[in-house]
Amino acid sequence: MNDILEPDILITAVNNNIDVKNAFAVLRDKISDEYDDNPLYANKVSSNAIVIAKKIINANLCETKIDFYNYKSVHNFIVKNDLYLKSDAKNELLNNFK
């Protein structure tokens, strides 16, 4: 059975919150595209965006290119997107492996 998204995540999605936008960019492995669209506005991916991305996956709402439970997948993602990730986002990504 799929998890259900909490109302606060749905509200942030409706309000086009940057963390929700970044969460979908993480799931699609298209973070650099977000930065290419607006290079003057650099809003790095936060741990909150990673948490939201995990909840979106648990609710089975989106296909993903990253497997949050596979170290190699997470490591490759971090190496590829290091420039776009805040340190707390990297910690959140690696949380399952500590």
C-alpha cells in the first residue's frame, strides 16, 4: 500500500514551493536543468527537498532515477550534483547508510 502525502506537502506543492520543485528535480535527476533555466538564482537543494522527494516516492507519485536505498545510486547522484546540494541535503541522502 502506498503512503499518503501529508497536507502540508500538498499545500507547499500547490503554492509552487521551491522545495517541491527541487524534490521533483532530484527524482528526475534534472537538478542542473533547474539552474540552467535561471543561473542568477542559485537555490541549492535542501534536506527538506530530499525528505519531500522520499515521501513522493513512498506515495508512488513519480518515477525516479535515484534509489535512496542503494549506496552506489546515492553516491553517484551526490558526485554528479555536488554543486547543487546543500550539506544538509547530502547528509539526508546518506542517512540510510550511517
